[in-house]
Amino acid sequence: MARTAVRGRLIWQAAPVASITRETTSVVTIELDPPHWPGHRAGQHLDVRLTAEDGYTAEREYSIASAPSEPVTITVERLEDGEVSPYLTGELRPGDLLELRGPVGGYFVWEPGDGGPLMLLAGGSGIVPLRSILRHRLRTGSGVPTRLLYSSRRWEDVIYRDELGQDHDGVQVGYTLTRNQPAGWTGHTGRIDSALLAEVAWPAEANPLAYICGPTSFVETAAAALVELGYPPERVKTERFGGTGGTDGRSGR
Amino acid sequence: MSPVSRGFRRLYRDPAGQDSRLPPGQHLTEGFPVLSAGPTPHTPLEEWTFSITQGSQTRKSWTWQEFQALPAETITADIHCVTRWSKLGTQWRGVSVGTLLGKAEYDAPYVMAFCDGGYTTNLPIEDITGGRAWVAFGYDDGPLEAEHGGPARLLVPHLYFWKSAKWVRGLDLRDTDEPGFWESYGYHIYGDPWREQRYAGD
Amino acid sequence: MDAVDGNAIGGMLIEVFGAEMTAASSTCGTCGASRPVAELVVFRQAPGTVVRCRTCGSVLMVLVRRMDVISVDLSGLADLSPQ
């Protein structure tokens, strides 16, 4: 196919920060009030651009955490050695302007009409777009049976803990904690693998629709395991954040 | 104009007094960023060779063992990446390209470096001889890590670092200066950081 | 270094194509594999953004930004069809 050069067309805008809510010691949720917002779909992300006084800029993508019917929010995890995430989780204040563009994405999105049952698999901050899907499901009154398996290092790192713990009709939430577990932990332990998914995932005969989001290695393992269980590849939607624990220049969200 | 993000600064700030060692538009880094256009290959050393080729002909080839027997040098160099980071005083261990070409009885004005994973980059012979380029297999006091180009990478510190091809497996002698991978996507054919030759036409 | 996937470059692709492209169908010019752009392998810790086939690893797209212009090379693709 051809080679071409095109000028930028997607518009950046400065969005006031409406509020900042702490989720865990390293994670915050930022509510934004972009002046021009066409509405988003559950599962999409937006691009954030920071500009230093010397003109230096840095761009990252952040998944949208809210349902389409709610104000735009993103949830950001502070990454060691990161450049953008420490700013967003530590320096940014309500009333500041955050430059963004979006919404972005047309593949990792869910609508109530897409069918189900839904199988959601989250690794770490990969829960963020899945939370948007869960809230969209709730807000639209979709009764689609849903299972969420959320892999996290420790219980203290689980984002949206209280919200996910509430009893939502037709949603089963399971956790696996990979690093250490609180006393009396009855959930799963260790990294996600075929054996765990064979136990908790909807059987392939139910024609489930799967969304997997998290670090690249987590997504590759989980997607391969679901396909092994008989899920058709086109019913397994994936979004990879890159490495874990590295710089946010590498992983983005 | 983008609004300034109050309180936002780049991760690495340049200490005073190093300006003369920094080419224009570059900033110091204390880390060693890992850049790659593809997955990291892991060629077993028993399958690794380094070859000087000319078209379909192999002029000279070394196994890993033979390569280790060549005279190696310790190199201290400042490196400059086109993505605007520079790292000062890096230490490498490697064999000079002049030594390798000398054993191949070369005859060509240019080379195309070729690598595991398919990466290529073009270089004039005069830039890689005379003690200005090496095939490096050691970094600091250890072997060169795979993510930084090990088992061996080209080291051409006086040009932008994309010329220092990771996972290098040989040099193909050329009569003309044809663009390699990044050079064919708009980066400068030569890439001198001191003349800020980032893109074609700079 | 872990690659990301085509979802991550959705914004840049809108800049280039003026349309949402992550759900677009791509066909590799080397091995013929077809899949949504979102599922392609993306390396962007590099002088440009390199998009590779998840089946055979061939380079499908290369995007290089210079100031506010992005050059895109699609020569590795046999087909790219927006949904």
C-alpha cells in the first residue's frame, strides 16, 4: 500500500480537572470536564498530553473509567520511574487544565447488544476499561450474565474494591492475588493460567464474549488459555498495556 | 499552543557543566532506555556467527568462539539517541570493525549492517574504520544484555545510536549508500548528532 | 521490552487517517493473516512506531512523527479496510 503524509486532524483540548479521588496508595481517579466531548463508548481510552515550561511534551493513553452516561473519568496508576503518572497522581489538582484528545478506540468497546455472557479478565490497572463496561451494563439495565476475574499483586492494590464488592445482579467477581494474600484469604492465588480459567470462565458452549486487559504478558496468557478452552478468537477482545512495573513511557496506562 | 502543565518537568534534568558534551537538542539520561523496532531475538551462541558479505558471497565469517579469540578493546563513549536522550561515559568491550574488515580483504565504500530480527542500517566504510566503530559484546563489567543488543551489537558512538545496530550479525559491503531500516522511513542517511541530522534533509 | 497492541495507537491513527482505525481489518502482505488493527503488535519505544503482524512478525506499518506531520508507510499491508 501507499506511503503518505497527513496533517493532524484529531483535536486536542484543555479539560478542567473537576475532582481527584484516591483509589489506592498508588492509584487515583480523575474526573474531567472537557469542553467538547462527543460522548464515549464503554472500553475506550483518551490520550493525555503534558507540556513542560521548556516546551517538552509527553503523551500517554488512559482508559476511560466511567460509563458513557457519566462524567468523563480516568483512573491512573503511579508507576515507578514514570514521567507522566507521578504527575497525574501526585501533582495535578482540581481546577488544573489537562490537555486531552478522544475518545479513542472502536475495537475494545462493549454495547449491551453485543450479546454474552460476558467474561472480563483484568490484570492490575487493566480493570479500568472493564469497570466502564460494568458501569455501562448497570446503567443500561443490561442483564447479561457477567463474570469478572481480577488479578492483582495484593489486596491493597485492588482498584474499585468497594464498588466491585457490591452485589450487582448477574455479576460474579473473583480475584486472584499474585504476590501475597491477607490472612484468611479464600480467593484464588497466583498468576492466571489455563487451569484457573478452566475453573472460573464461562464454558465455550455458552458463546461468551471475552474482554481481557492488562500487562502484555497477562493478556497473552489469558487470551491463549481462553482460545484453548474453545472460545473463538474473534470473541476474545484484548488490550495490552505493555510491561509491568517499568516506566510509564513503556506501558502508557 | 498547548497550555503548560503546572509543575510538570521532564524526568531527567541536565546537570550544569555538561553542555559541551551534549549535541544540540539532546538531554542527559541516567538510565539506559531500551528502544527496539521488534521483538528481542535470542540466538544461541552456538548458532551465532558474524559475517562480512558482499552480495551473495561471504568474504569472512566467525563463530562466537572464533570471535572471542579476536583482539578486544575496552571503549568509553558518549552515546546519543535520536529520540533526544544522551548517556555519557558508557563502557563497552568489543572488537573494532577495522580489525574485522582487515581480515576480510574488503573493497567497498559503504556497508549495510544486518541483524537478527531483520533490522538494517547503512554506514560509510570511513566511519566504521580507524577506531571509530566496534562490534561490542560487553557492557560495564558483564556481557551485553539481550535487551541492549546482546550477544553483540554495533557501536558507532559518533553517529545517532540507531546506527549502532542491536543483535548485529554482519556487514554487507556495498558500492552505493542505500538506506537501511530507519533511513528508509525518513531518518537521515548519515545521522551526525553534532549537526543534528535527525531527519532526511536536516 | 514488552510490545503494546494497536489499541494504543488509535489516537495517532485518527490523526493519520481521519477515522477510527483500531477496528479496521488488516491483511498482512507477507503471510496473508487478517485481523483487526487493535490486535497487531506495536513497538513504539523507537525512533518511530513499528506495527508488526502477530502471525509472522513482518513489518506492516511504520509511522514517523516529525513536528506535527506524521509519515506513514503501509507497504507491508496487503489490505486495510475500515469497518
